[in-house]
Amino acid sequence: MIRLGLQDHRTNFRPGETIEGAALWECPKAPKRAEVRLLWFTQGKGTTDTETVAREEFSNPLPGDTRTFTFTVPEAPYSFSGRLIALIWAVELVLEDEDEFQRISITVTPDGQEVSIPSVEKPDLPGLATR
Amino acid sequence: MAKRNYSTKPPSRGCGALFFGVFLAFGAFFALMIIGDFYPKAQSHFWTKTPATIYESAVGENGGKKGFEVIMHYGYEWNGQHYEGRKVRLGKDTFDASESQQVVNRFPSGAATNCYVNPERPTEAVLMQSSLKEWFILLIPGIFMLVGAVGIYVTLTWKAEKDRPISARKKSGVWGIRIFFLIFFLVGAGIAYPLFINPWLKSQTAKDWPRVPCTILSSSVERHSGSKGGSTYSILIRYRYEIGGREYFGDRYNFSVGNSSARDWRNEAVQQNPAGKETICLVNPEDPTDSVLSVEVGSAIWFGLIPGFFALIGLWGLIHSLCSKSNKKADLSGIPKPQTERFAALESGGPVVLTPTYTPEKVFLGLLMFGLVWNGIIFAIIYNAGKKLGGGWIVLGVFALIGIGIMVGVVHQFLAMFNPVPTVTASSGAIALGETLKLDWRFTGDIKRMKHLRIHLLGYEKATYRRGTDTVTDTSYFINVVILDVTDSAVMSSGESNVKIPASYMHSFDAPSNKVVWFIKLHGDVPKWPDVSLEFPLTVLPRKPNYSAV
């Protein structure tokens, strides 16, 4: 059993704010490694890009254990969603050799709402290098 | 809205394992075939080295069949008993002209040498052991077996993306693209080398070889039936020449390799070189067994340019991926370091002259260099090959047309260099969402030639992904703000304008496969002349702290 929770069940954060949460697990034996990671990844048409921006490893994890963690939210990139790309922030708890994990998606923007990128017609300008 | 689903549905493990199992089985089958063929020839490596004397050594014709026979007779002692042998090596007992000559030179009549005797049957002996280099061919089925074995392992242990933490996934990088282009280059060059580069270089070198009188012994066009009913042809020719009072044989008409469907030039070559004709051959001064009748390359050689072209694409892709901007590691925010450094510029303010992505001068020089190299190669081939191109004209014609197209582009870009030149200055090197960008433009040159000027603020999403073996890039524009649209040349020549960057949009984002790009587009229509068309990248930063979106 593996659980991950954020304080007050918050999932919207502004740059510079602190993410506080707790990780809990119950395993037959102590995991070799237990770690929480703050990361962003892309979804959509393009190949997934991902970047882990912060991580916190729990020392001497026990078979049944509860740990707390904090992260400071970086300034960028924002959570956004467009016609081709979406960028999602997440907190992940990973046990052992990546065998077990739990993930919570969060939103990182100045106003707490995911940036929604509209779609417009391709400009009617000759010689645009980009189609 | 981007579709949010993980495209990680795994293929059936059974199907995957079966697919790679077929690879493994094919590899193993061909490996066994090769081992079965090579092992008997390799047995002489276990035989006993024994002193021998050569009684007779000469090159003989192989009864009109392809290749030469080596007439060899030698004697050796085994356990006090005398034996005589005639076998040169295990396996194939015919040789090509050069090889047969080398064998005779190595084992001349009367020479004392060593042979290899089968200890279990002393009547069986050879002079030469098979080359162990042949075993390298096992690499080919070996690669199949390796791919099969690794494929089976990966398939059976594969874990779906959704079953793995995102933070543990490998980042999309350029290594896959590099390997793809490297394979493209290696395969292209690997095919082009024997088909074009090697014959071409040898022909050029052989032009300086000494000319030696020779006699044609036989000549004919050999027909090879293809599996699909078609036929291919090769020249079967033998000739004799003397160097330093010693007789040598040759069987090479020119340096073209392989057979082809082109029969005419081969017939012509055979008619010009009938049996008994006294003619001239060219002999390598460093190796008298190495000779050729003609240094003209056959038309088939030009088809070797096609894989050569692919090799060039592979090389270009490899260099491009090595120099690519995406190799620069993004910082934690996904904004490349040069962009984050512009935070400082934003803080300090101060106007910055924007640099266009491509200037007419840069494009002109790039196209000119490429065009010179491309057309230089094509011209050199046409100049050297002349009328001997035959069917190769079709291939060269296509390449020549591409070369003409490149030169038309060069002329176009050359004319564009004489357009009015704009200098665009922004109020800051990087602008934050929600702020106002002040743009100042100023033209030098004959602005009256320009009839219409448009300046836009544009932005698009750019997603790169793999589709089969292709790398595809899709873009979608999300903003198009007209900053200026004028036809009055007085207004065009210089001016300034303000444009607000909407706070509710996404800042510039640059990851290897996904980007959000902002830029200024300037387009001036010049009648009957290349237009002024420039793009100025713009860095849009996240909102400044304490900014409240409206």
C-alpha cells in the first residue's frame, strides 16, 4: 500500500509557494529507496518532455512508514494546455527501484488556473519560415 | 486542448516475442549455414605443418569457365613416406586472375615451402590455410541474433509507461535521431563506396599506370538470369601480358562492380576486344598482378550516386543534430539558459536591437556554398564521364535539375541582399507576460521600392514526434497581432509602435520536443523583386511577481 497526499488537498500553486505533503507506505519489507519528486512533463502530439526539478529522498525507510516533505514551486514553466501541447506538473512518490509509485497532478500558474492557449488561423503572411 | 492520454499501450508480449524470435531463428539458421560451409575449409588449421617442395606451379584457364585454375604439384614426407599433393587450399579451387598469379608467385616451381597435412589421412594436404577473416561474415547473422535476443528480453520485461513513474522515464533526446542519421550515413556510404567511390577512385588512379602490351585470350558477355525473369550481364574477359619477362594474366575490363541490365556497352567492349587481339592494358606499378583494360567507368557506376546522396543526407542530419540547439540542456524551468540569462536584461531594461533568425546574406552564403559543392560534383562527373554515361544520364539529369534549382535560389537570395534593410529595436531583450513591448524600426536603402509593409507579433506551439521512421513537426499558431500594416513609404521608413503581450498567455517554453515560440514577423512587398521577409525571435518571460492578470 502506498499513499501520497498534499496539505489541505491543494492542487493549485503559485510560483514561489510551498508544497507540503505526506507520504505513507506499507510494504512486506523496507524499500531500498523512497523518494518524492517534483516534476513537470508534456502531453499531446509531441514526444514527451519531462524534467524533475526537485527531489527529496527519505533516509532509512521502514517497511511501514509515514514521512512529510516540502517543495518550493519554481517560477516556470506554467501549467498550460494548447492545441498540440499540455504541460502538467506533478508530485511523485517512488519506492524501491521505480517499481511502485504514486502521483498527484498539480497546477502551477500565477492565478492558480491552467493557462489555456487558443488556436488561431495561420497568419496570411508570405515567407513564414514556420508552417 | 491537447488530448491527455498516455500513448503507451504495449504491444502484445507474445506477438513481440514471436517477432523477435523469428529474428533470432533466422540469425541462428544463417549462422549455422555459414559455420557448416566454413568449418570444413577451416579444418586445415588443425593439420600439421610439414616441409614441402614445389614441382610445378602455373596459371591455367579454367576450361572456359569463370576464374583461373592454379596448376600446382608438390611433394612432402610424412613418417618417412613420400607423398605428393595438388591441392592449394580446401574449398573453392578456382581463383581470379590476380589471386591465381599471387599463388603462383608465392609458390614458384622448385621452391621449398610448407604444406599442411591431415594427420589422420596423410594423403590429404594443402599449401594454404583458409583465411580466418571470412568468419567475420558471421557478424551479419550475429547482429540478427543479438537484435532477436535483446528484443525478446525487452519485450518480456517491458513495462508500460503508465506503469512507471514519469520522473524515471528517459528524456526524449537527440540520441535516437543521431543513431538514425548515423545508420542512414553508414548504409548510404557503405553502398556508395563499392558502387561508386571505390571504382571511381581506382579509375582515376589507374589512368597513371604504365601501359603494357597484352593479348586478349577470350572475351564474351555473360548473361545472368534473375529470379524475377529479368537478366543482367557482365563482361567475361581474359588477357595475358608480360612484366620483366614474366607472364601474367588479367580478367578485369574496368573497375565497375557487379552485373547490370545494361548490355550495349558490354557488347561493344567485347566486340572491340576479340580473342587474339593485341592491345594495351594498364598495370599497377606496385603490383604487377593488378591490371585493367579500360579506365572508363561503366554507366552503372552513376547509380552509385543515389546511395551517396542518402549518405550526404545522413551526414548532414548527423552534423545538424550534433550542433542542434536542443543539445543545450534546458534548466529546470524548461527555458534554455541563454533565455534565463535574459532575465537580467529584463531587470536592467534598456533597448535591444533584435537579430533576425535568417538574413538574406546568411541564406545567400549557405545556398551558394551548398550549390557550389553540389554542382561541382555533378559537373566533375559529367566532364570526366562524357559520352560513357549511358543510362546514368537519367540519374545525373535529376541531380542536375536539383542543382539548377539551388542556383535559382542563390540568384533570388542575391537580389534580396539589395533590398531595404530594417533595424528593429525592442524596448527590452525579453518581455514579461502582461507587459508592453515598444518596437522601433528604421529602414536603410531605397524604401520607395517597397509598396506594402506589415509587422506582426506571432506565436505558435511546436510539437515534434516520431511517425514510423520519420520525425514530424506540427505547429499551431495561438496569437497574431498586427502591429503595423501600411502602404505609405513615408510611414514605412521609420517609426515606433507599442504592443501589449497578453498576460493570460503562455511564456516562451523550450524543451527538446515541445516549444512555445514568440516572434516578430516583418514583411515588405517589393514588386518584381524578392520581398523583405524577416523573423525576429522574441523571448516572453513569465509574469513579473505581483502582477495581477486582468
